[in-house]
Amino acid sequence: MTRTPTAAEVKRHTWWGWGSEDVSFHVDDKPAFAPFVRKQIGLDLATSTPQPVPQLETFDVPDSRLPAALRQQLVGIVGEDAVVDDDELRVVHSFGRSATDLFRVRTGDFERLVDAVVYPASEEEVAAVLRLVLEKDLVLIPYGGGSCISGSVTPDPAEQRPILCLNMGRMRQVLEIDETAGLARVQAGAYGPDLEEQLSAEGWTVGHFPDSFAYSTVGGWAATRSSGMQSDKYGDIADIVRGLRMVHPQGTLVVRPLPSRSTGPSVQEMVIGSEGRLGVITEVTLQVHRIAPVRQVIAYMYPDWEHGLRGMHAIARSTEVSPTFTRLSDGPETAFSLSMVKEPRSAKGRVTAKVQDGLFAYLRRRGWKVDSEMCISYVCFEGTSESVERQKSIVKQIVKRNGGISLGSGPGAIYDQKKFDTPYLRDFLLNHRVFGDVSDTAAPWSRLNEVHDAVYGAYRRAMEAQGLQGFMFCHMSHSYHAGACLYFTFAVPYTDDASALEQYGAVKRAVQDAFQEHGATLSHHHAVGTEHQPWIEQDAGPVGTGMVRGLFATADPGRNLNPGKIVSP
Amino acid sequence: MTRTPTAAEVKRHTWWGWGSEDVSFHVDDKPAFAPFVRKQIGLDLATSTPQPVPQLETFDVPDSRLPAALRQQLVGIVGEDAVVDDDELRVVHSFGRSATDLFRVRTGDFERLVDAVVYPASEEEVAAVLRLVLEKDLVLIPYGGGSCISGSVTPDPAEQRPILCLNMGRMRQVLEIDETAGLARVQAGAYGPDLEEQLSAEGWTVGHFPDSFAYSTVGGWAATRSSGMQSDKYGDIADIVRGLRMVHPQGTLVVRPLPSRSTGPSVQEMVIGSEGRLGVITEVTLQVHRIAPVRQVIAYMYPDWEHGLRGMHAIARSTEVSPTFTRLSDGPETAFSLSMVKEPRSAKGRVTAKVQDGLFAYLRRRGWKVDSEMCISYVCFEGTSESVERQKSIVKQIVKRNGGISLGSGPGAIYDQKKFDTPYLRDFLLNHRVFGDVSDTAAPWSRLNEVHDAVYGAYRRAMEAQGLQGFMFCHMSHSYHAGACLYFTFAVPYTDDASALEQYGAVKRAVQDAFQEHGATLSHHHAVGTEHQPWIEQDAGPVGTGMVRGLFATADPGRNLNPGKIVSP
């Protein structure tokens, strides 16, 4: 058991951007990056002056509206140190980390902030806070790592009642590992690294690694119906959660940990993805697995997206392999990745770079469009060394049959080390007045190419209509029996602060509209919040949306629990 | 496309028992069976006179309460032939096939029957019937194959309004196979054999084979959250369903077929298991798989349950094998199975029997209790011949390490052929005044032994308290990462018709109570209906039960849709 941290010890984002102030994206060691962004989005890093780090003192921060008497009652429940209402922490806890959120905090566009941040240390404290919220008609917004990009933790600007943010970060223990069942009971506030460190000390892993891993929590994963980069093998969070506890207005909901059941509609599946609208998840029971003896990430190259996707489909259809993940970058993303390669500093690195140059020259002679259409793919294998070798051999044949080649494990090792640093690039780009954003979706295999084309077309038209030069790229990040997730990343350079959000919004809308028009879902793993809400009725249909609305209204008729999220009212 | 059948062509149970009148359980060709039942439950088949087949004319069948004007309106929607209100069909459609149901129909204990059976041929007809039901304040009970054993299709005896049974059997088409995505759109009324015949003609399978397969439908599987004997590999129905359509009081719910999504609470998971309380499922999109080139069922023997369960656990934990199913019979079930073996009629059969006798003699010498504790296990492998051979070899080693031996594929082939005939045994036993019933559950691996012991103890005490001699057996029917399903079968010989249901009920309650007391679920794949309802609040907790109740009340405030099922009111 790790010690319960104090409120001040709970990890948090810097108020103006992603993650830690001590980590940032650097361009100097990546010689191809500046030329790439100059060509693709017209940004000349040699002449562009980055915006300075914003200073909170220069902004007008709205005062907390929490009455002193209420504050005292909260202190009575969680203790003096665990009720915080200073400006900086109220700003941090009032926004996720979407493109809109980042722009708003950097420009001091705070509108309506939470009035206090409360840090409970136990389920009893959560229950006592919820009772007070209902009794005094307050608003409660549960908060995990604050990494969401769809507005799930941001207060409604029109809300007149006092708003509390409930930061679950003190509740971060792995409470119990049932080694026979392969189940771990975990407090909801455990961040990804907290969780995996406590488990790996005993030889276990959950295998859930969203890009937000460093700044997201177990409870947040459940509340937003998260997926991770190893979900091919370990499942989405909805598959991994086997039981949970939630403080609900009518009492504590206990979903007992069971492998399966056939007892009516799934209560657990009502809670997964509910984004705080039904209550506060305090504990989750997760499937855990023994850490595999061997793990290898192998890189492959395909001449283009169509070949790559056929390869991915064939791997998914093979009954003989079960990779931990299968990822395919399209041509633009592959070109972007190559622009991010660091200048080799060691003799070994220089040899590797030379080998790569030789390979690319060979592929060019074979007719591959190495700079635009070539696609890189990563496939991860885990198991005994015998089974990893066998699966690698089968996948190598599948890749070959689909026109691709294997690059071995060198590039894969690099991928594995860098995977959680990408979010820092968005802050770097914003410094240069460029939004970097993502929209993810899932569709059946039979429609993935159509969706891919349609989204690029929608993005291009939305940018052209505004006279903007931009760049989009995409990867297939997870595969399922019936289809796969496509993850689009796109840049929107804006012209001035006044029209920035409008310019970005037009592009985001075009992308999401394209999902709906081509049989893809609104959101594969980024939840709904407020930013995806305009499409929820198209996605779930009017009857489905009504069922969700009814679920929330029954639990929370007074709209005290994170109101306005997912569906409105 | 198969032709839409007329109402008269829809397959149905005989009114007094399971399935077809032309199939029944025979004792003459099973020399060990009569001695076995004499020893275990004190029933002497040599002297017992079977009760005659009941005659409907001898019973008082309540009249239909459907007003003539309403009948005419229904005829206007579905046609004259598709509204049926004769006595026999009203009896057939007012009961599932639980022990209680079978006893009640055989003794003419009809109480309250449905007033008419309506056979829609399209979703439009379903919607029109539902509109009429709401407009005229009628009750609608959707009906698939009528194989449920928890009362899901039986009307509330206190219901005063006219009650319609909606038999979905005319809607049995596989509408479309998306070969790329591996998805099939299927009408809800397709019976198991309908579905697999249409799919296998194109080289596909769903891989969902509940014991009720011959008399259950796709819509029924979804509405009761079904599981099948190959769910280890293909998943439970909740995993197989990727989209659906349901006629709901507020319109038609369309859950689009998508591989995954993160858009709030799962609407699909509210519908799965809802037993008609939210509306009528009309269409389901299912994952389909190419029929495997090689399929083998291998039999194994363990000296006792503890060794067998350890073997099963080790197979489930192996990352190197993925069997289609893994089944383990305990000692009593193994003894029962051996009592069911047919007398060999061919020279080959006689050789096999001799070999078995020799093997058992050898095992006895090794100290195995062949007649009481020895456990038979079946594991099914599918794939290429290479992968089947590799997996068989790994499982053989696992079995050996856990004290078991492999018997090869001979007994497995027999198992595969006989799997859907077991329900007929219950009718045979009832002819001799013996209830044969089942209760299934699931629990984490860490508690399976405890649950197994506790259920046997509870059964034994409940029988002794009533002075009854009975027999119980159990198998582990599916395994999951976190646990497995235990499936208990038990006999309750009753003394006279007047106290029969009371005697049976005391035993059933004891078994279900033991599930709750030892961390197991109320029902792994037999839904809730009315017969499992006394335990739903213990299983889902008061808050969870309230959430389910709220879901139903929001959709159906007038309680027109299969009222009283799962939760009450």
C-alpha cells in the first residue's frame, strides 16, 4: 500500500497546458521537423516568434462563489488542506486538455470556473460530499487526471449554483490483487503510472495504455469509456472492468466482480461512460495479467494505405495470431513521423540512419512513394519466446502477401519509448498559433477506406473555405473483429485570437460530420462531454439518446451531478 | 433469402413439454441408466408407471379476453392467419420450459393465459402492434422460441388487461452478410438452426450454441443475455451483438453496427437482457466467423474435481491456447454421463467399450474413484490442422501436470452429436414424478470450489429437510479470464401433485441462496424473468436494481411491455 497523499501532493497539469512544466517539445534535435512544418502548414519556425508563457496574474480570474459556511462544512468532511479554492487550482480543474481548453486557458477566457476543489481520501468522504451537494443544491464535477479532450470536466457557463470539483487523486491505492481470479481492486483516483507501478511490483499488468496514460486515472478511464493502445489484446476499459463501486444519490452502487452474468440490462455498462452524471466512481475491479516473458514491437512498411489496411485486416482475421496491438500510420502520418526523427548522435545511430537511407532509395527504385504514400505499421507480440517467434513469422508472411516489408524491432523500440510524449507537441504548436487536435472514430472494416477518404475531403474543404493551409494525418490504432479505430490528427493554423476558436470549430465540425455521414461513430475513445455533444443524437439516434437522458434524470432529477454532459439538458 | 413462413409454419414446442412430440428420451438402449436412477433417486423404472401424456380437452382452459374489435384491429395489421387465439396455442405461448412451467402445463394449472398470439412479418407490423398496445392499454409479451426457464414469457396472473403474445418466428431471415466486416444482419425471430443453416451455406458461423439452440431465437438470445457452449472463444451474446433495432414506445431504436464506441452509457447493453421490457427487438447484427477448417473435441479424465478445476484454470491462463470451449463435469455428472452410454451395437462399439473397461480398471488400480470422483472434461480446438495439433499438445501437457489423462477424440465426437437432446430427459423424468432442473451461476476462479461445495451442501440439506432422496451434478461450462460458469443439474422426486411445486421450490431457493452467499451471480445465462426475481436485489444491489427499474419506468410508464419481469413492479 502506498501512503495516501495530501491534496498538495496530487499530480496535476500546469494551468496553461499539458502535463509538467519541466517537459516540453524540442525542435532543435529534429532536423527534418522545421522544413516539414514550413512546407505543410506554412509555419516558418526560423522567423516565427513563440508566444510567451501566459502569466495568470495578467488575467481576470472570477472569484469563487462558494459561501464560507459551505466551505466550512466541506472542511468538516475532508479536512482544511483538502478544500482548495485558489485561482490557479480552480483554473486547472475547470478545463480538460482539448484544443479549445488550451486556447481558452492561455487567453484567460475563463468564463465560469469551479468554485472549489475538494480532495476526498475515502469513499465515506465522497458520500458525505455528495449528500451535502444534494442537500444544498450544489453542483459536483468528478475529476480524474483532467486529460479529457471533450469538455467532460468543464462547468456550464450558465450555472448559477456553487460548483465543486471532486479531485479523486488521493485515492490511488491498489487495494487487493486476487491472484487466482486475475482481478485487482483499485481506487478510482489511481493514475496510470500509479496503477502499473503497484501492479508490476507483484508481476501483474492491466495492459491499458491510453495516450493520456501519465495524466489519466482508473476512474476517468471507466467514466469516459476509454480505450488504450493495447486494447487489441487486453480489451477496451469496458472489457477490463469486472466490477465497481459508485457513490450514487440513492446510496453506494456495488457491482460485484463477476466474470459474466445474465441478470437484466447491464448496470455496469450504464456506469461506464457516464462521465459523472450518475455519481462518483470510487473503486474499480480490473482484470490483470501476468507480465509476458517476451514483448516485441516489430515495424513494417507498406507502399500505401490500401495495401496497409488490407494487411491489418488479414492480421485481424488470422485465427493463428493475437497481437497486443496492430497500428498502421497512413502516408501523411508516416511522413510526419519521419520528420520527428532525431539527429543521430552515436556511431550506431549514424549507421542506422545510413541503412534507412539505403532502404528508402531501394524502395523508391521499386516505385514506392516514400515521402507521401508509404505507410509504417507497428505490431506488438507478447508471450513465450516460441509463440512470439511463431506469430512474428505468420505476420511477416501476411505483410508480404499484402505488399509490405518487415523492418524488424529497431523502430518499434523507439515507438515504445516515445508513446506518451505526443501531447506536449500541441502546446509547442499553440505557441506558434497553430491548433493541433485529434478526432477518433471507429467503423466496420468494410467502410474504413470510405471514412478515411471522406474525412480528408471534409478537412480539406473546411480549410480551403477559410483560406487556411493545414495538414492532417491518420492512423489505425486498434482493431476488432468487426472493424477498427481511425485516429485523425490535424493542424489548424489560426490567423488571430479573435477568430481562432471559430476557425478551429469549423474544421472540427467538418471532420465529425464526415464520421456521421459515413457510418462511423462520433468517438471511439474520447467520450462525449460537451464538445462531441452536437453529434450524440445522430450517433445514438433519438430513441437511444432519450434512454440515456432518462437514465440520468432518474438518478439525478436536480441536475447536481456534472449537468449538461453527454446529453442536454 | 428463405421465404417468410406463415404463422402456422412457425416451429413450436408441444403444449405439454419440450420441443417436438416426435423426439423423446429412451431408456431401453441405455443399460446402466435404470440402475443408476434406482440407486441415486430411488426411482425404479421397472415398476414405476409413467403418467400418460396429458390431454388438453380434460383441462379447463380460460377463455381469451381479447375483445372482438381489438382482434379485428390486429387482423388489420398482420392479417387473419397471423392472429391466433385457440386454446392450444395460447397455452404453448403462456409458458417457457422451466420445471415449474412443465409441471403447470401438465397439470392444467393455467391460471392466466395470453389472450392471443400475433405473428408479425415485418418491423412495420411490430411497430403498428406496439402502437395499438399503447393506445388501448394492452399488454405485450415478445416471444422467441419459448425455451426460457425463468418465467420471462409467462403473464402476470393478476393482469386484468388483454395480453398479446408477439411471436417473432416469421421474421427469420439473414438479411445481409458483410463479408469484409464479418457482420450479419439477422431478423430477431430466426431460430438457431435457421441462422446457422443460412450462414453456413455461405461459409460462416456465429458460433453461439446454447443448449436451447434448436428452440431459441436470435432475438431471444439478446433479450435474455444468453451464453452458449462455445462462448469461451466466440463470446457471450453481449459480445457477439454489434448492433440492433428495437421497436420502442418512443420510436425505433437503431444501434448502428460498430466495432466499439465511447459515447456515453451503452444503449445496447441496456437492451441486452431487457426481456421485452423496453420494446421488441426486431433485428440484430451479429459477428460472424469463417467456419474453421479443422474442429476437434478432445476428452480428458481427472481423478477428481479439484484436479480438474486446476487444469481448467491453467488452460484459461495459458496465453498459448484459445480453445473453442473448455468443459469439466464433476464426479456426479461424470457418473451420470456414463449411465447414459448406449449399449454397443457394432463390433467397433464393443471394442471401444472393452477398451474403456480396461482403462477404468487401470485407473482403479492407480487409486482413482472411477464411479464417484473421476471427472470427464471436453476441450474443443478449431483452426488450421497445425494450430489444432499445437494447441492439443500444449493442453495435453497442462492436463498431465494437473493429474489428468487424455482420452483422444472418440468421446468428444459423441458429445458433439448429442448436445441438444438433454432437455427431453426432463419430460421423461416428469412422467415418473421427478423434477429435473438446472441452476447456473458464475464466480471468480478464487471462489469456484467454495461455490461448488456450498451448493451441494444447500441442496442436500433442503432435500433432507423434506425427506426426499435426490441427486445433483455439475459442470464448468464456460471459462473467462476472471472466472467460470458452474452449471448445476438436480433432481427433485416429488411425493404428490399438491405439494410438488412447494417441494421443488424449497430446493431451488436453497441453491440460489447459496449462490448469493458465496459471491456467485444469480444467473449466468438463464436471465431473470420471474423465477429468479427473488434474488435480483441481492445480485444487483438496491441501487443497481433501482437503476434498472428507472430504465423500464422511463420507457414504459404504463407498464404495457412484459410487466413484472426482471424487477417488480
